[in-house]
Amino acid sequence: MQRKSVSLLVALLMLSAIPLSVSADETENIPANAAATGIHNSLVAALAHADLVTALEGDGPFTVFAPTDDAFANAGIDLAAFNTTELNATLTDILLYHVYSGSAVMAADVTDGLTVEMMNGDDASFSVSNGTVMIESATVTSTDVLASNGVIHVIDTVLMPPVEPAIPDIPTVASGTGVHTSLVAAIVQAGLLETLQGDGPFTVFAPTDQAFADAGVDLADFDGDEGAAALANILAYHVTMGVVTSDALTDGMSVTMLNQEETTVTIGSNVMINDAHVTTADVMASNGVVHVIDKVLMPAMGPEGEICYNVVTHSIVAGADQSTCESYMYVENYEMQGQNITGCYNAVTHQVSNVSSAVCGGYMWTPSVSIAMTAAATTIHNSLVAALTQADLVATLSGVENYTVFAPTDEAFAAAGIDLSTFTTDEEISALANILLYHVVPGKIMSSDLAMGMTNVTAANGDTLMVHVTDSGVMVGAEMAMVTLADVPASNGVIHVIDKVIMPPADEVVDDVTDEVTCDVTIGISSDGYAFSPASVTIDVNQTVCWKWTNSEMAHNVKEVDGMKSSTYVDGGITSGAAETTVDFHYTFTEDTIFYYACEPHISLDMFGKVTVGDGGVEPTTNDDEDKEEDNTPGFLGVTMILATLGAVLYARSNRDQEM
């Protein structure tokens, strides 16, 4: 205690020994006294520029460490440069770093190592050594200049607030670890860099370079659009939405990743996600958290949609696996176990069928590929695939979103008299797209899902499509096109083969003299492409909302859902039709209600909207459990994997059989 008293006495004597060369009037406030010193003109001007004079004329009490004019000059501070709101905020931060509020700190109060919190929220520390008192890097040259609302201490240097290093985003954090070069290169190649630099927040399980090498992942193998999509699917299996730190992980916890597949957390002697060990946890980034893992997580590579299809009879061998499907052979007078066999023999099941050699050679194992590729593989949908290509819809039916397609055969196209060469202008191609989308229903509808009788569904072009189920079969459209082969699975939905082209209902004729639509509210797309802008609007009854965007980077649409952030679409609800990069859609609301809607391609990324009409009517009641489940379900960015190489095998096999 005696040593502390001696140290304090020495510090006080040192401060007291500093010459007081600045005069002041104790009845004047701090700004007035600073202006009167003759050496604080720059300080007073800066206070005025930052609009702090009034604040420092207040009751206080304040302690101000006042840099001289020479100090401002040495710091190179030019007030003219602080000409924006952001720059003025910086100047304010600097000036308030010179002010302590709450008491007048006199020279006698200062000790070596004393730290105080200045008005900008940052700490400043004092040092006393060899008769010199400093606050941070500034030397106190005059002390205890009293004012009516505090005290001034003159210093010879402008104090600069400490700068906190900016926390980088996830890709930047990964690039700085020294062990994630492969991961960052993969992110760039898959086109996910901008996504993972976004707001997120994201949780990334980051495989090391050694993990990539152990998995045999060669980025050169993922070339072209299909390769990038496959790579993106793998990477998305390492990312989940939200910040999930290690203390939030529990044993057996299931985590839904961005590609909508599940991973499982195991906690024992260490933390694992699937079969990968977390070697370093909780590496924080500005937009989430990174957990380093020692293996590459591989998503399921065999999604639903693999079938044994006969390209001659256009039928499916129910329940056949790949080995069985590839084991048909046509034999004549083949001796086996005392039997003489002629016919189509299956070396796996040992069954013999009495079919022609052409039929026997027509069995093809079709891997899990998209609707578009599956249709191409059937050999009876060449016209459909050509039409989809001409209408630029192949990508739509090759994505991850599930669709049900009623697929007219080549004969059906011929019977309908559809000549693709006649669809040449933008208007004609739009008409072709409208016809094709009338054959497409969002979601996966198997034949077993259909009830007897007539059911109306909403086709992807927005029109109502009638489905009629009888004891004799399933028919669709006003043409009563018969389903000749049902439930042809694909990786992103199902195909039902039909024998006619179905035509959408004619649009109502609009009187030429009808006034142009007046948009009371216009909704567009946000700059990042993942939100409606504005996402929520309020209008009066009988007002019109217009959804408009032109040449957006991604296709979007408007489709009614049954509640905020619900993934259940309203049957026959309001929709702009298929997702497009250019949309001009409007709807006039004629009663009090709340209209909830979503963008179909980006519903997993929480791209929802809300229109409140009048008093809103009766708001739908949501189930708490369902809401909780929705809150725990990450959005995405669903990513497709098209097995192009397997498609190539399919075609190669087909060509080989034709040659045989």
C-alpha cells in the first residue's frame, strides 16, 4: 500500500509540474475557452464541422484532450475532405476519442496505466514516465484548463481511434488458412463465390486440401455446365444456412444442407459430420462460421429415377436393377442344364421370355437423369425434345425442381400437325412455350396419387388442366389424351406418356380500346436476385399490383402459397406462369385479403412476398410446429446434378445395339 501511495504521489507531482501556458475563463464552456486559447482554431472548426459544438456546450462535465493547431497540421487533417455523411461520421469518431464524459478528470486524478473509455466507446490509456505524461501517443503539454462544464488538457498530437480489423467473409477466411486452396478453387469453378460472399449467414464444413486429394476430386473433371452443376451439388452438401457453432451441435442432430440433403452429427471423443471429423471448429467470418473437416462429404449419387426401359416396346421392367436389366440376351437352341432354350434369356433371373431378338436387345438401363434427358432416351419423344430445345425449356426441365410432364409421342406431334419450322419469331416461340408448359405440372404426381373422377391441376403456363381418371385409364386435357405409359421416373420428377398433344385454352380476347393497366404498386427483383423488391406491400381494395423485371440474371415467377413462407402452393391460385427472366404480370385485388406468394425456383432460398389488401381480411392460422420446422429448414439455392456421362453411356449402348 505504501508503494502505491508513493507512485501516485510521483504521478501527481509530474502532472503538476507541467507548465500551464493556456489561460481560460472558468465561467465559459469548453468550446468558448478552446476558441479563446489562440492555438485551437482547428479543433473548434472541426467541432463545428462535425456538429459537436452544442454537445460540448452542454452541462457535461467533460474532460477534453485538446490537440493544438500544429497537431492538426501534423496529422494532415483537411476538414474539406470530410464532405460526406460517412466521412463526417469518421471525423466525429476522431473528435469524440478526445472527450471523456461524466466527470472532470483533473491532473491529480491521473496515474500511470490508467485507462478510461472515451465518448466514442474506445479506451484510451495514460502513461507517466520521467516527468512526461502521455495519453496514448500524445504528450500532455498543459493541464487543468478549467471551464464551466469541465476541464481541458492540451496535447501535441491528434489521437486516432483504434481500428478494429475487418472480419473477412467465408471464402476469404478459407483462402487465408493455407489448407483450403482446393476448396476455394472449387467454389470459384462452381460459380458459388458470390453466393458465399453474400450476407448469408452460412455454416461451412470445409474440407482441407488433403481431404480433396484423398477423395480423388480433380477439378479438371468438372468441365462444362453439367460438370459445374455436379461440383456445385457436392459443395452445397458442405453448407447449411445460419450460424451453427460447435456448442449448438448435438449428438444425432440432422442438418439439412443447401442441396436439401441431410447430414448427421455424431459427438463422441470428437465431433463428426457424417464420416468426417471436425478438426478445427468455430472459425468465425463476417457472414457465418467455418468448421474444418478432414474428408470431402459426398451427396447421394443415386437419386430416384433409375429404370430398366425397353426402347422397342416402350415399357418399364418394374423392380429391375441395373444388373438384371443388362443381363438380357437372345439365344437360339442354347443348351443349359439339359434344356434347349430359344428366346430372351436373363442371366440373373434365369427367366426366358418369348419375344423377338429386337425386343430382347431393347432393354436399356436408364440412370437417374433429368426429365429432358429421360425423354430423349425413350426414342419416341424426339419431337418433344426438339420443341423443348426450340422453346428454350430444356434447362427448366433439367433442374432440381420436380415436375410432372405429360409427354406426347412423336406420332402425337405429327397428328397435331405441329411443324417446328413455323415457330420462328419471338411471338411464335412464346406460343410454342405456352403449349409445352401446358403439358407440365409443378411437383411430382404419380398415377397412384390421382383420384377417380375429374381433377383440375394448374399447369406451368398458369392454365387449368383437367385430369380424368376412369377404370379404363387416365386422360388429360380437353382432347382427352390417353396416358399410354405412366410413372416413368426421372431425377427431377415423372413422365406420363400421352397419345395426343393437348392445347391450352385460348386467351380471352381483350378489347383493343381497353385502357392500359395502371400499376398502383410495382414489384421487382432485388439486386442479388434472391428477393422480391419490395417483398411486402399494402394496397387498397381494387388496386393493381404489377410484377415486372426485364432480363434478370435468373428466371423468376409469382405463385400463390397458402401462408407466409409456406412451401404449399394454392391449387388454382394466382400465378404469373413459368419462371422467366422477363416478366410483366399484374393482378387487381377486389377484396380485403392477404396474398402470399413465392418464386418457385427460389422458394428454398426464402424468396417470398406478401400483399396486404385493405384490412387484410382473415389472416391464415399457422401451425406452431410447422412454423418451427420452417424456421429450422435452410433455404437454398438448390443445385442440380445431371449425370451426363451416364447419359452418354445410354446413347452409346443404344447405338451399339442398333449396329448389332
